[in-house]
Amino acid sequence: METMIELRAVKKAFGSREILRGVDIHIRRGETMVLLGGSGTGKSVTIRHIIGLLDPDEGEVRVAGQKMNGASKEVKAKLRGRMGVLFQSGALINWLTVYENVALPLRETTRLPEDEIDRIVREKIAWLGLTPAMHLLPANISGGMKKRVGVARALTTKPEIILYDEPTSGLDPVMSQVLNELNNRLRDELQVTQVVVTHDMNSAFTIADRITFLYQGRVRKVGTPAEIQNSDDPIIQQFIRGETQGPMQIDAGDPTTKKTTV
Ligand SMILES: Nc1ncnc2c1ncn2[C@@H]1O[C@H](COP(=O)(O)OP(=O)(O)O)[C@@H](O)[C@H]1O
Ligand SMILES: [Mg+2]
């Protein structure tokens, strides 16, 4: 199957701290890949390499067959134009309505006529079930709706890839499940390639085609949810069960927390 995103032997250090120590990840077109791993293992750093916000010290990042790292600003911008990104905060603009927030990327990055923008914005809003909230401000909608507005906004530019960094954090279980179902619709109905960083094990097992488990700067295991769940690796078992006792090095590499083996 066609590879959409590829990291090859990616190494990245900040000062003397090696965060990625040779990471290989292959993501196929149309699949949902979940990145799992403890806090500070470099999941967000990995996402930032895929977006081209960071370049590796060594190794290679390819998106849709093209090299992202070291590419010109123009090439990076073009590749980035094929992606939608959803960070934790949702990053909606508080003084703009749902409608205006969703319309923003089209107004900023295209010269489409207003009636065409209106058509696309209404279509995305409807697809996400947000029509009744169209004229509300972000302050007056729920956390789950805010995330859906973020998705609607990302979809206006028809991304082939959507990257999510902890999309369900701060959501209650029902809202999280709404977002999980949305992830699955994006894959099944729109064939979007998705990369999702999450700590939410339920979400990971609900949406993932495959899971990449990162540990101490390396890929410890790649597999289907069943393969991860049935792994006999004690570190993976400790992580997915959320146990405090076990072999896992907690917060490996994060100087803001004590390095302890509990
Ligand atoms: N731009 C940066 N400069 C220095 N250190 C960074 C930078 N970005 C991330 N780090 C560090 O790299 C480590 C991994 O960060 P991150 O990818 O955000 O972890 P997580 O897996 O929790 O998303 C952390 O210890 C973080 O402090
Ligand atoms: Mg992170």
C-alpha cells in the first residue's frame, strides 16, 4: 500500500538531550496511525517533524513521497497545504462565530468568491452536525463542539492528512466518543490519512488501524490495536494499563520531572 508519511532513522536533540534517537515510522495512505508513549517521549516533536516545523538532525521525513526536511519554504508550504492540524487547544478565535472560524482558512489562503466560500463552509458545518450552532461564539458552545469546529475548519481546504495532538484531552467520555466516531468517519468516508497523538487508551483502540508505541526516543512496537493489547512487552502492558509499578522509565528525558523508575 502507498506510503503517505515516512520517517526514516530520525534523530533530534535539543542541546545535549536526545529526544528522537532513530525513529522509523511508515504511515499508509488512508490509515489512522496512533502515536502512544509517555509524557515527554517526543510525540509532539514527531508531529512537528511531519508538519515541517522541525527538521531532524539526522534522517529523513517524507510526505506524499516528497522530502520535507531541508525543503525550500515553498515546498514545505505546499506539503503543509495538504495537511490539517488540530492541536489540543482547538485554537478557535474567540470573537468570531463558528461560521467565521470555519471560513477563515478559505478567506486567508484562497481567492474563492464569497458564494463559493459560503457553500463550502455550510457543507462542512452540516457534515459535522454544527448547523444549529453556526452563529454562536466559541464561548457559548461545548468543548466537544469546539473540537468539531476545529475539524470543520481543517476540512475546508480538503486535507489528505490530518494530524491531531491529544484531541480528546479535556473531554468527557461521551464527547471523546463523538470525536472517535468522527475520526472513523474521516477515514471511512473521506479516506483522510490521520496521525493521532493520544493518552486516551480507549480512543487509541477505537480509532487506530495501527499504533506506534514510542519509548525512550525509539519505536518500541508497531502493531494493530489487538497486537498492542496482546503484546507481552511488560513496558507496553504497564503503559496501557496505567500501572505505577513496573519496568517503565517514567518521564524519560523530561528534566522538569524527577527521573525515577518506580
Ligand atoms: N523546541 C524545543 N526545545 C527544547 N526542548 C524541547 C522542544 N520541544 C520539545 N522539547 C522537549 O522534548 C521532549 C519531548 O517533548 P514532546 O514531544 O512535547 O513530548 P510528548 O511526547 O509529551 O508530546 C520534552 O522533554 C520537551 O521538553
Ligand atoms: Mg505532546
